[in-house]
Amino acid sequence: MENSEDLDRFLSNVDKIGQLLEDFQSSDTGVQQKAVAKADTLITTLDEPCRTKVNKTTVNTSPVLQPSMSSNTSSQEHFMKIMSRDAKERGRKRMVRLKEATALKDKGNEAYAQEDYETAVKCYSDGLAVLRDMQPLYTNRAQAYIKLERYEEAVMDCEWALKCNERCIKAYVHMGKAYLGLKNYNEARSCFEKILEIEPGKESMVKEYLDLVDLEEKKNNQETDAKEKLDKGDGEATAVPQLLEKLSRPGQMPLYYCGGLESLSQAVTDYTGKTLFRLNNGFSIIGSNDVLKSCLLQETDDLLSQELCVSVLKLWRIVCHENVQENQKILMKCPLARQSVVQLLTSDHAEVVKECLELLSLYSNTLYGRRLAIDNLDLHMLVRNLMRCISEAKRQRGITAVCILETFAAEDGFRLKLRNMLTDSVVVPLKTILGSISKSNQQVLTSLISAVGFLAKDEVIRQNLAHRRECWEAFLTAIKQCGSSEYNDVIHLMLGLIISLSTVTSLTIQAHAVSLCDCCLDLLENADEEIVTRAMGVLSTVLPQSSEAVQHAVRRKVIHTICRLLKGKGQTATKFAVKTLTVCTAVSDTAREELVKSDKKLSNLRRLLRSNSDEVISGNAALCLAHCFELEGVATHLLGTDIVLLLLRLAAGEPKKTAVQQNAAIALGKLCQSEPSVTEISDDICGSGNYTAEMRLKMGRSVEPGDVVPAQGNLRVIINLKTNNSQINLGVTACCLSPTRQLDLNNSTHCLFFRPGAELPGITPLPSALSTSASFTISLFQMINYSVVYLHCDLSVCLRNHSDCERQCLQQRSAFSSEGADTVAANLRNHISFGPVLKQAKNSTFPTEIDPSQLDLVLVFVSLVVGVSLVSLVLLLVWLAYHRRAIWLLRSAAPSPACCGCLRP
């Protein structure tokens, strides 16, 4: 390719090869055969320059001079530029073809939506003529072919689609349906199962398709078996066509048709009879009979017409019984059946209504039947008529109707179609039924509440119900009526429904919040633990919507009940209780005070933080603690507990639990603000992070803020870091004493630690190795002339075994010790405080500490006192013994006195 002619020839061959590849992909076999012939010719033409014309060797005596390297490089660059330009041109042309093919595809989709499948096929084919490798055109045309029952062509299109994209799920779906139409059930299953290999998450969809294959295979086998029996002249088999032929006679009396329907009902009890009924157009024969039609549409109201109506409904039920899905499908496609089975629920004749309910119940018992009914029936009229049956006094009819409603309500498609008409269909009858609760309708009522609960799973329906005033009035009336334990089942289900609806923020709920809380507070005394749990659940969802209801609940001592529930082991009850407690403490100071009064160390909430893995419980417990920390003195009671570690663990927990982390951080921040002896400090030198520090004071026992200590007493100060990092070293840079909580530069005594060569009166640093704790003793009131003292210390954090950081830390501490008092006070960055500590000049409950240098003298003195006491005691005991012996000897030597009281003879 040294000249432009070679390049043009090369590009021309590329175009020819590209066209041949497109022809190879054509669905027309004639086009493919022509492409093969053209390919053979092209290969021969391409091989021609490569063949050896003369089989001999010659020597070229005039060799052509080799081109220079620069000329060769220039030719290659020129070739690459031409190829790049050609690739861009091809890309531009492809985009034009893609746009044209997409427009044809959209046109085909419109025709398909209008059920004009022939036009759709033509549009898709025109698109493929423009762009042969567009996979959606193949799958869309295959779908249209299936509608036209051109199954083989559909299979071929799916194969071409898989050549374009071997992981095309849509191609496997349509290919499976096409094989199903060809009654090749094994291939159909193979196509649907292939989807699972590509995308395992499609398991439910694949199961539906495989069930459809089983259904079609079962239908085909039943029809084959029925035809064989009919061909053999089986008596039972031949009876069905004969009876249908008699029923097809027009203009007969209703009594004639009643007898025929009764005989037919007896002949179609097995699969063969039901299949032959379908194969011999049994459904259309009934639907086209004018006499039967007038009865089913209630155009006549005489007794015989009603009996005829019952006979038709009974026959339909029998032929659809025992999962004969094909019969169920055909019946639901029949306009007369769809209309009459819903309308006849309002009939005044009990047998007609009973047969309608039994037929609907048959459809409701299977997923396949429910979906058929949902897709074909007028659901608004169905629900309205079912609610009418439920409202009537006839118990058995109401039970059947409500069971049908309950099973349908569990389906998403059913709820979706009821979104806009729910008020008239459900809410008004529900209010009527809830207003008259009795033992006789208790079973109906529980199923009805369950059905409404299923409906409320739909977001739109739940919003609608939550904003309906009638609903909440009915709930309040019903709860008040169900005071005795025999209605516990009703209360249990109703509370669950109220919990679901009250998750919606609504002005209607706010208006009824106090009344709802009153009812639920009464139910908290119920002996049934499930009812207590659900009553607390209602409080947890209703109280956040009304501060007035919160105050009312607090006045009724709900906090004590919550504390009792928190001690239980029920996870759900605990979740509801802690949420309710959080809502109350967020709004009411009284709630916080009652909680702290009943549990000063908040042990229940700390236990929930420590042992509960539920995110909602942990998050609400942390937030509730944050509310309590706003009360003065609460944080002080928690000194020495594991509260800081618990909150730190949650704040640094799993990244997914952001709400828990946030609430724990809020609680930790409020704890540090309310209790200065707990604070957060940072490593400003090495940058290792932030740490929580805690300061404690001891004098024989722990000193709490507000305690009174002797004026001459020595206090031991202990500061600990809450961390598991063994490389962290805590140091005390400086300490100050102040009469106020905030450090007052004008009225404070500054105590610089570790100043080289300086002794600090009243302070004794205790020796310790590098660690996460520091301690020293201090005589507070010998250093400041106030009766109330706060201790403020500045801390520093360093990393051990990191020489640079440790050296900087020591240098910084030395710098602090050489600065003046004002400078030190101004530089207190990692600040921690403790106080107030009150001075007691007289006797105190705190033991005074003895100077170690005087300890030996004290021991000697105590020993002398004890020794003298023991000797004195021994001498006293000896003297007493001799004294008593002398008295005894004197008495024994004296004569006996006369008996003055004796009687003489």
C-alpha cells in the first residue's frame, strides 16, 4: 500500500466484507445464501495477487533501491491518519443509522401498544434493515411474533439477539415463551432456567415462568387425554358435548335450562369432564344464551330465574374447582361472568349470594386465581359489595366475605387499584361495624381489621386512612367498647393498625392524640403483655405529634410504667418504651426529673447501650441520656460508671449506624458540658486524635462535687484517659484553683507542676510511669482563701516510643513550667475541672490523712495505750476475785439465824 490506489482497494474490500457480515446476520435465508456466494468470490479475488504465476527462480540484476527510513515512516503516518479519518466517518454514519433505527423501534412500540402486531413487525424489520446489530429490535420483533403465534420466527430473532448480547435476559424470556407456544416444554424450561445463571436475583420471576410451563404442559396433557377418551366413545366423555349441544338451543323455558345445567354439573366433576367443557365452548355457550344472560344480569326477578342463576354459578364453580387454571382464566375473560359475579353479591336471594361468595373464594385461594380476579374484576364494586355482606347480620356470609377481602388485600395489585376509591368502599362501612362490636361479630371484626391492615401497607392508602377523621373516631369508640378481656384479640389487631397509621404525620392524629393516649395509658394496666406492648407502640408514634399529649401522659405517670417495661426482656416492648421515653424527656422537664429520681445512675439506659444491638434502641437510649444530662447534677451521679466508655464506643461504632453515632456524640457533648470533670482533649503535638478524660478526687472515699471536706485535709486527684491505646502518655501541665466554675484570672491561684528546682507548697506529685493516668495530692484550702473551690487542670497528650513527638511534648511541658501564671492560665487548652468543693472548718465525715513521717510515732503511742489498758484490766480482775472469796469465807463462819416465821407446836 505504497500508493493511493492500494489504499482505495483496501478500503473497498473492507466495505464489501462489512456488508457481507450484515447479510450473514439476516433472517432471510435467501440473503444469507447470496452472501455466502459473494464471500467465495471475494476470497478468490483477494487470493489472486498472492498466487505464484511462474514456478522458477530468477536473479534481479537491477535491484530497486530500498526506500529510506524517513520515507517509510512518513508513509505509515499518512496511512494511520487516513485510517483514523475513516474510523471517524464510519462512527458518524453509524450514529445516523442508530438514530434512524431507534425512531423505527419507537414507531413499532406504539403499534405494539395498540395491538397492531403486523405493523409493529414491519417497523422492527425496517429498523433492522438500517442497523443489523441492534439487539432491542430483535427482542421486540420476537415479542410481536409471539402475539401473532409465529413462534419459530420468534425463536430465530431471540437467537440473533443473543449473538448481539449473550447475557440478554429479555431474549431468553421471549425464547422460552416461543418454545412454550411450540409446546416444547423442556426447551422452554431450559431458557427460563438460563436466566438464573445470568442473574440469580430473578428467582421469583423465573419461578412464575416455570409454573406457567407446568400449567401449559398440564393443560396439554389433560386435553390430549380428554380427546382420546372422546374418540374412544367413553360414555362419560360423550355426555358433556351432548349436554352442551342441548344447552345451546335458544328460546327454551328456564326450567329446561335448569335441568340441563344440573345434569352438566354432575358430568364435569373430573378433569376429563372439565376439559371437555372447555374444549366444546361451554363458557361461550352459556354466555351467549339470552335466557341465562337475563338471569345473571338480574333483568328478571322471579324465583325460577334465581334458581337458574344459582345453577349457572354452581356450574362455573365446579368446572373451575381443583386448580383447573385454564378454565379459571377463560371464565375471567368472559364479560358476562366478570360482571355478574360481582353484581350478584347484592342480590336479595341468599343462595345466589352464597354461590357468588363460594366462586370468589375459589379464586382467592390461589395466587393464580387472585391475580386473574384482580386483573379482570371491577375491584371498587367488589370491595363495596363485600363490605355490604360483612355489615349484614348473617354471620356465615360475613365470615366468607371478609376472608375473601383479607386474602385479596394482601396482594400489591389489589391495593394499587384501590388507592383512589378507598373512602367510600371501606372507611364508611368500617366506622359502622366498629361502632357496634359484640360477641357475635368478633370473628368477622378481627378479619376485617386484618384486611384493613393489609391495605394500609400501601403508602397512598395509609396516608388516606391516617387523614380520615372517621377512622380515628371509630378506633376510639371501638377501644372503649372492648374493655373486657374477651375482646383482647380485637384490641390487639386494632392497636397494630393504629401503630401503622400513626406513623403518618397528620393534623387529624394530633387532634385525637390526647384521647388516644388516654386509652393506651389505661391499656398499660392490661394483663396481656402483647396488648401492653402494642399500647406502648401507639404512644411511641402518637406522642411525637402532640406536645399536649406528652404533658398529659407525663401527668398520668407514664414514666414509671416505662421504667418497668425497660426492665423486661421483650425486644419490641423495649423498643417502643425507650422511644416513648425519649419523646417525653425531649419535651418535658418533669419527665426527666421523674426518670432521674427513679434511677439516679440511669442504669436501665446504660444497660441498653451496653447490651442491645438494635440500632433504634441504642440510638434512642443515647438521645434520652442527652436529654437527662441537661438537668443539673445528673452527670455527677454518673461519675465512676462506664457511661463515657459506652458513649465513646457507640460514637466510634459502625459507619452504617450514623443515627446511633450522632446521638452518642450529642450525649457525650452534653455530658462534658454539664460535668466539667469529664472532658474531651486532643493530641496537639503528635496528632494521634481526641480522647475523653475524667478527673476524680478522693479522701478516704470518693469526693463528689458539692461535698464538704476538712480545711486541713489532703485530697488525692486522679485523672484518667478513656482509651485502649497503650502508647498514649497523659501529662498534667498546670493546675489552678478558682472560686468559680469558670477560671477567673483575677481570683485564682496557679500551681505550676514539674518546675525544675521548685517546690510547690500543698502539692505532692505521686510517682508513676508513663501511662494514660496521672495523680497527685493537694491541700485545696491551704492554697486559696475561699470556702468554695474549683480545681482546673491543663493536660497534655503524647505518644510513647515516638521519640520526636515525646521530645516535643517534654519540651512543651518545660516551656509551660517556666512561664508566668497569667500566661499559663491563658494557655489552658485541654481543660478539665472539678467542683465545687466546700470547706468544713469543724469535724467532717472525711478521715484526715496522716503524714507518713509521723506514722511510726503514732504506732508507738497507740501500742503504749493498748498495753497499759490491758495491764490495768488484769489487775482489776485479780482484785475482784480475791474480794469475792473473802466475803464467802466470812459468811460461812457465822451461825445460822433462827427461822422467825416457823410455826411451833
